[in-house]
Amino acid sequence: MTDPMPEHDEVFAVAAGAAAAVRSGHARWLTLRAMPGMGRTTLLEETVRRETADGAMAARVVHCTSAESTYPFSLVRRLLPDAGQDVPFTEQPPADEQHTFHRLGARLERIARRQPLLLAVDDLHDADEVSRRWLGYLARRPAGLPVLLLSTECLTRPALALPEAHGTSVLLRPLSDSAVARLARRAGYEAGCGAGDAATALCVRAGAGNPTLVRALLADFADLAKLSDPSTLCGGTEPAGLREHPTGPIRPPRPIPSVVHLHRYRETIARWVTERMDLVARRLCLTLAVGAVGAVGGAGFVGVRDTAHITGPAGADDGSASPGTVRPTSYTAPSGPGLLSQVTAIYPGVRVPAPGSAYLAGLARLFADPLTGEAVLAASDPADLADLHLRFARLLHEQGAPATAVAAHLLHLDRPAEVWMSQCLEDAADALRDAGRPRPAAHLLRRALHGPLTPAHRATLSLRLGALELLHCSDSGVRQLRAALELHTDAAARAAVAPALGQALAAQGRTGLAVQVLHRESMDVDSTELARVLQSVSALIAAHDAVAWRDAVARMRELVSCVPTAIEPLVRALVMEYDAGAGRLSSAEAVRYILPRLSAQVHPQIRTGWLGSAATLLQWADRTQDALALADAWLPPPPAFPDLSDAGLQCLVSVRAEAALMTGDFRRVLAENDPLLKARTAQGLPMPHIVSMVALARFELGWHSAAWRLLAVPRAEHTDSSWEWNELRYARGLLHLDEGDWQAALDAFLACGTGQRARDFVSPVATPWRSGAAHALVGLGRPAQARELAEEDLGHARAWGTPRTVGRALRAHAAALGGRRGLEALSESVALLRTAPAPVELIESLTDLGRARIDAGNGRKGRADLREAHALAVRLLVPGGRTEGHARQVHGAGAQHRQASADQGGGGHESRAGAGRLVRLTEKALRAGAARVTRPAASAGEALSPAERRIVRLAAQGQTNAQIGDALHLARRTVETHLTHAYRKLGVSRRTQLVGRLKGTTGLLDTDSHHG
């Protein structure tokens, strides 16, 4: 027998009082009521032992079972085994039953007159109805009857009505947290179970103060402790809220098992549900377990089993939802007792206990932990669960719940059998897609496809599903897009789907097949305009293959003069892209064509393609803000991902990343593109250009190893001639160059050049590989070859004519030339770059100019150049210092990125501007030039420690070192040390320079605060 808990002493006190009254000749009744597993039987047996220990009372103990509940008088027969023929075997008419009750009562009275009697009935709710009525009869005639009726009942079953004047009902409260902790320690499991204090915390939470559940959990932990490696069975860690415990501090969280491995706990819950609960109680428990799917504040849903990976918020109500989309802002999903109140709506005719009752409170606490719900679901009949999920889904849909909450239940059905079900799954997929969670969104769309859909609707869903699946499984995405194409029989409808399939194939490196698909569809359409649309989109996609790109541009040249007006912008822009790369076009010509046509009407099917091509040309022409504006206007805001099956949007994604990188907004590059790369799996699209941009942003921020990890993606690189792989090779060359690995850098730049020349792309507007190779050749001691490449690059740069390309080429030319001519080239480079949105290139050229001037004997000007370069480098890396407006726009994505960067090993450097590549570069040059490293005014105060701030503030007020030491209770030597460090950080050499240096630095010149 299990010992009762000390917290039950009050129950024994009540029982002792009732027994004393019985021994005085007055009948009493005492009922112990509780949820299953609260120790009713243990308390009953302990009470019987205590009250009969001195022989003052006799006891008759009966444990009822549900098997006897259908046999009349079965309990009476066990309580009065000597009654013989006085106990009938069948129910009687009311008059005869009363006569029998009186006769049996008289017999019991004669027995009790000899010695006070304790009738102990365990699980009275399982007794037959006739015997229950007899016990009620006894309780209503207590005079002169020295009998104590002690019974136990489960809260999930109807209570026997007894007169309150002659007895009481005691509700067994759950064990306190401290009592559970003592029980765990006394059981001796914590030391050997491997889960330690996490096991205690789980017992507190999942045990719900129920002794049976707590003991089952401890037994499960003991079993797990016998395993060689119990951590392999763990399904999570202890939540932060359970790391402190009323009985004392709990150590850091450790893994805890999932319900799959808690066999005794699961079996205990299952036994209660299947054997010891009536239909109403079972439905209440199932309602709590199933209703927890989707009951998280109406903003998302937490699933069990196959819905666990779809956890997350629904999409925001941004006004863009289609008619019929359920808006989550008007709905709050109930939970706990509020959820139970919906049972009558789910099961019409079922009577639910009153709100606030101990019954509902007990259930609510028991189901507060998801382990209980999982155990109930595991023990339930699948058909019952499916029926309940369907009832829940229908009810939530009618109540206006968010689509994600409804969908969480629909996922448990074999298939959506009605139209509204498929629509809810679609709406939920949209919400998850907008939340930046394409994989669970794709899961919902796959389920929606099994619903009753028209062929056109099925084709539309397949198209949407294919676009979502490209990130995590490009082959699956292509299959869905192909299915969408084949589901359409109308040529115009097929022409609308074919570009998506073509873009997906090209992104996989199968550009030839993509072009074939679009060519075939263009031949089948009757409309000449539609055929031209497909041809122009095909040319846009053909850019991923060197040979196909050259052929496509040739066809576009033929179409320029005869193509419809609505298609002409894209056709001409593609030709201009080719000519720009081939060195046949200047930036001024490109801008003159592009800008006036941005507001022109174009065919809807080429709109994004035209804007992507236009943004590319604007970015190359140093119109980065115009290019970014186009991207921001057409790409979905974070955290949503763009449709990667749209070639134009894919182009805008690339432009947005590269333009942000060109303007030195490295954190924006990461905030907008890191989540995209994190969502991608090994089977998803390779996206080498985005990989290159993110790697270079990390590289500029000083996260060198993280950048290299990204660039180590050789898949398809040697077989795919897409321009994106050339970008990746160029990025590798830059990293090798920074490391001083000249040969590896040269190899990477030359590989990039080989790929670009195969495309007739000789201009340095995108990947100035010749300039990079020239720097590597100088490092290898081969200046003649470096000059040849640098001069060629400079010639192409001047043909294009933007300050960035020319200034960058001049820097490489200067490195190859050296001496006075190199100094002149660097001066021209700096002058040009000052007029361009090219902070990275300007800092690099300024650094080289400063070094060259110092080498030429002009140390003053050289060090001034280096200080300016260093100040620009530091300012460039100050978070939010460049694009505050956009920083607010991507605040949420930035928060995700900061966590991601910490996971990638770069989080420790992000807060330090000094960790950036350019800052390191300029600081190294300053040290070599014997110049002091200074900090810009904007970051001066942040550079000082708290102690240095206090001392500098007093020094700026005119106090001597001795006075400062007296005021702050510091030694004079300590004051001098702090001031020396502060002077170095602030870039000053005398006390008199402090006031001017600190003006505008918040808090440092305040005299009335911060003196503590």
C-alpha cells in the first residue's frame, strides 16, 4: 500500500470527528471526492485502519467495480453477507423496495448496537443504483444508528445525494509543488534518472498534483535511468518558467522525455480514459486534448503528431486577403474551462458541469501540460478522434476562427471532403507563407489538393504549391509546376503557367529544357502577342545559360522593331543587358531609356521581368536607390519570401541584395536574405548569387569563417554556366585576396572571367574579375601581367562610364603601376568615388592613397587620408547608421537575423564595429603609417568604459587628476591610466581638447548626473 501524503492530515481529522460522533450514537457519512488518481482508495484504507485500530469500531470494506454495477443489491449483499434471503436479486416496485430497505436497515442497526460500525465503500460511483438508493435511505435516518458511511467518488461521475446535516463531502486537493518535490526525493529517483531537477519540474507540471501520475512519472524516469544513453530519448528541454522551484533552485534545464517514452504515465492516462470515465467525462477529456490544437490565443496553433511542424503564427491582417479568408484579429480561441464550455456545441445534448466547478478546475489543471493531451490522444480510438477533429473544425470555422486554427484540425482527417475545408487549408497556407514559413504552408496545400476541386482550381493550387516547394525540394516543386501546366487544356492558361516551370528548371541548371518548354508553348498559342510574351520571358530565363543567352538576345534584336508596345520594354532591356556586358553600351544610354519607361503600361505577364531587368541596369548604372525602390515596391516585405518561380521577382531579389551590398548596408543584406537561405534545404534551389551576397556581407562584417561556410557549395558549379556561379567565384576571389592567398585568389578570378567571357560579358559592371586578378598578380610579384589586365578593365569601365566602375578599375591600375603614376590614378579614383554611392570602394581607394602618399614622403596627407578612411569604415558599420527608414521596415526580419547570426558564430562580432573588414584594413594601415587610430564623434562615448566616462567628464570640467581621484576615491595613478586609455579612444592628446571632442556626445558633458 502506498503511504498517504502529509497534506492529507486534514482529511483524517474530519474522519476522526465523524467517527467520534458515531461512537456517541449518531450516524454520520463522509465522502471523499477527487479526480482519478488522487489517492481516494489509499485515504479510505488508511482511515479504516486508524478508526478501527483500538477496537472501538468494526469495519466492513467493499471496493466497487463497474462489472457489478448492473446487478441490483450487489453492494448491499457484500456489505451484509449474512442477510441471506432478505436481499433480493432483482429490482422491486417502489413499495416493496422501501420495505426491503427498512428490513435491511433494521438488520444493520442490530449489528451496530453491538459495536459501532464503519461501512467503507470505495468507488461508490460504480455501485449498482439500488444499493446507492439504500445508502441514501440510511443517511436520512441517522437517529440512534451508530454507523459511519465512508465512501469515495470520482469527480468525473455523478455524486450520490446525501443529507448535508448528517455528513460532509471532502474534495481532495492536488498535491502542492513542494509536496511533489518531496515525493520525488523520497522515491529516490532523481539521483539516478539522468534528468535531475528537470524530472522534478516535469512531475510538478505534468503530474498536476496527482499522486498516481507523479509516481508513474518517477517510475518512468527510473526506467530511463537504466538506459545507456537516456538523452537519445529526450524530446525537449524544460521551459524557462520551471527553472525555479518552491523547494529550492533548480539547475539549468536538461532534456526531458516525450510522452512516447513515458510508458507508465501514458498507460495511467489511458486507463482512466478508457476504463474509469463515463461517456461525458471521456468526451470532456477528448475535447481538451483535441481542442488544444489551435487554441493558442487565436494567433496560431500547436499541433500534436503530424501537425507539430506547422506550429506558428497566422498571417497578419494586412488587407490583402482574398474574400472568404478568415481574419484572426476578430477571434480568440478558447482554452481550459472556456474550451470545455464548447462541448455542448460540439456534442449537442451533453450536459457540462457548471463553470468554476472543482471538476472543471481539475481537468483544466490536468490538461495544462501537453503531455496529458498527447497521452489521451494516444489512447483514443482513431475514428473518435477524426470525428471530434471534424466537429472542432466545423465549429471553429463557423465561429470565425483563424484559418490556421481550423486547418490544424483538418489535418487529422483523411481528406477535406467539402469545399470550405480546402479553402481553409488554402487560407492557412497563405498565412504561413506570409509569415515566412513556406514548408508548413506547402504541407497544407498538399492536403488541400485532395479536396473536391475543379480542374482549374487544382491547377492553380499545384502552381502555388510548386512555388512553395522550390526552397526545400526543387525536384518536387518542378513536378508540381509541371502538373499545373498539364492540368490546363487552354493554350492561354498554359502560357501563364509555363514561365514558372521554365524559371524553376533554369534555377536548377536545366536552362535548355526551360527554353524548350517555353518555345513549345509559344508555338501552341493563337495570339501573336502572347507568343511574343513567352519568347521574351524565355530570353530572360535564358540568361542562365551562356549559349542560350546569346541566341535569345539575337532573337530579341530581331523583335525590337516589330514587337507590340506592351512587350517592347522587356525586349529592349534584355538587349541592353547583353550590350552593357559586352561593352557596347554606356550607363547614360541605359538610364535615358529605362527611367522614362518605368511608369509605362506593359503586358501583365512580363511586368516583373521588365522591372527586374530595369532594376539590374539601374544598379549597374550606380542608380542603386532607384533599383532598391523597384525591389521594395514589388517584393513582399519580410518575413514573407518572394515567389522563386517568377523570373522577374527572382531578379529583383538579386538586385536588392547586391544594391544593398554596394551601398554598404551589410546588415540589410543579411536581414532580407539570411532567412531565405536558412529556409532552403540541400534539395532546394542553389541560389548561388544570393549565397554570394550574404557571404560577402558576412565577410565585410568580419565573420570570415561564416562567409567561407556559405561559399563552400560546389554543387552544379562546374556544369552550370549561369551567371550566378560567376558571382560565387568572384566572391571566393575576394576572400582569398583578403587572406593574402594570391594564387587562390587569381585562380578564382580567372575562373570567373572564363565564365563571363563565355557569355560575351567583358564589362566590369558586375564582376570586375580583371581588377581582382590584377591585385592578386601584384601580390605574386607579376606587375606586367597585372598592368595588362588592369588597363583592359579600365578601358571597359570608362566605356560604361560610372564613377564606381572607373574608380574601382583605377585602384587596380594604380596597384599595378605603382610610383607617381599609381598615386595619380589613386587620386582620380578617390575623386570619382566621392561622387558615387560606393562607400566600400571609396574606403579601399582612400586607404591605398594614404599608403601611397606616406610611401612618397607626404606623411601628413597620407595619414589624413587613412584617418578619413577609418572614420568612414567605422561609420559604415554602425547599426542603423545608413538607412534608418528601411531599418524600421525590416525590423522584424532583423531580429530574426540577429538570432541567426548568433547561431552562425558571428553574433559576438556584430555589435563591434571594429570587427569589420574595412575597419581592420584601415587600422592596419594607420599603424603601419604611425598614425593614431581615432574614432568618429558618433561613437566616441560608446568607446569609453563607465569608469573612463566618469573620469573624462570631470576632466572636461577642469578638475585636476588629484581632484578627480579625491572625488571618485581613486588613486592618482589609476586616474592617469584611465585618462590615457580614454585619450587614445577619443583621438586627443591633451585635456584641453576634451570639450571640443565630446560636444554632441550624449551624457558625457552633463554635470548633474552619472557621478556615482
